[in-house]
Amino acid sequence: MKTNKKRNTFDRSSMKDFNTIRETAIITGLSEKYLRRLQKAGKLPGVYSRTRFLVNYAALIKYLSGLDPEESRY
């Protein structure tokens, strides 16, 4: 019996408003380390759901589009 296992790929049409940091890293191509640094600095838009931090994808894109090149250096 053949099983279809999906690897770490996401279809953008089924993208949710809030994603985990790992999902956001896969979708955007940004590293998890960079996203976690932004979260620790309080610059990553999102909310906590119990112990998980969920990133607001739309707000993240707006934030990144307004960043100065100097600010993006971590």
C-alpha cells in the first residue's frame, strides 16, 4: 500500500492568517533563527497560544516591507 507523505511544503492558497515560526520560515524563506530573534526583540507580529507563538503573516509582510536594510542585520 502506497502512502503519500508530504514533506515540508505549503500551498500558498491554503495559507492561514497565523502560522508557527517553523511554518512561517518555510513559507517566507526566512530562517527560523532570524524569526526567533525578531520575536525575542518584540518585533515579530503575533500572539501566544498556550506555549506556541503564532506569527501574523500579513502583519509580518507589512513589517518586512517597511524595514531599513540596517535594521534587518542581526
